Amino acid sequence: MTLSLPLVFVLGVITWAAIKFLGVRMWVAVVIALFGFLLSQTFLAPAIESGTRSGVDVVDGTRH
């Protein structure tokens, strides 16, 4: 059985858990999210995408 979840949902759950259980303040989570959106528009975006895809491949077991 394959389960497909949108990345936004997964990140939302992680953020909720960090705020609820780790005591991360809401404004810190908002600043990190905004920084991520700004970072995606820079020259670093291709490197981030490549690293993310490689990490997903390792987790999925499609890459050894």
C-alpha cells in the first residue's frame, strides 16, 4: 500500500508538534516559513531541490 501525503501537510504536522511539545513560539515558526519562501527564490533553490530529492530517494529506498 502506498500512502501519498502532500509535503505541506507533513510540514504542518511537524510545525504543530514543535509548537505544542517543544515550546517553539509561533512567531519563530512564521519567520522560518517566510525565510523558506524567500530562500526558494534565490540561486540556492536548485541545490535545495536536488538535496531534497536525494533525501527522499534514500528514505524511499530507491537509491542505495
